[in-house]
Amino acid sequence: MSNRRFDCGDRIRYETVGDDGRPLVRYGFVDDAADEGPGKVLLDGELGVNVVELDNIRMVDIWSVTLRLDGAALLEDPSLRQGLVKLWHAEAEDAGLQITAIHPIETGVGVRDSSEGYALAEMTSAGEQYMLRATKCTDADAVMLAAGRPNRFIF
């Protein structure tokens, strides 16, 4: 059961599994407020209401917009790493976030800030400072892109 109450009009991130068995993320709005059980949402690009489990939705904020990409080589090759900032920024725009400034670090190649990842960009949203990081996933040959406060990353 979800501990979060959703209100009509809340912007949400819906995580599910696609027909191909791969993770799928969609964005939309809550259509009918609910405390538990299934809830009604309007997903972007669809005309009808979808009934979804509340455990599969999260409020959209800069913390919840993550991007998981197959292939740890994305971190190992500097030329591939340069494209990660633009990919995450496109995801943030799909989510409806307003990123007022984004400044790639070392032209997007980033700076290794741990054995698992890189700090890729500094950014501003809603007057607050954030850092975009790319981290190798421990459970798969994949990379996770996520924003957080500088020096406050917990994965």
C-alpha cells in the first residue's frame, strides 16, 4: 500500500513493464484522488483514463526523474558519456520539469566522483542547485542517471 496520498491533477511518473518485458516509464496526471488500491490516471498522449496501482506511481520532482540505460560502456567511453546529459534533460522535459540552467562538467565528459560513477552536470531548477550523476548499476549491465543535491547522493 502506498503511504502517499495523490490528489486530482498531481503530475506523476508511472513505472510498469512493457509488452516486451522491459521497464517502461510514462508520465501523466492523477484523474481521481485515492489513498490506496488502484487509482485513475491520465497518461500523456492518451485520451482515456488508466487504472493503475498506486505503488507504481510517484510524484514528479527532480528526485524522481531517473533514466536507466543498458550498457555500462556508456560510463567507460568519454564520447558516449557526453550524450548522457542531453538524454536525462530530454527525460526531465518529458516529465514536465523546468530546468532553468544546465552546465555540463568538462564539456559533458564529467568528473569521476566515486568508483561507481561520474558527476556530469550542475543544474538549477526552481531556484535550487542540483548535480546530475551517472552511476553504474550494481544489479545489471546498465547506467543510472539521477539528479540530487551536490554532495548528497545516496543510491
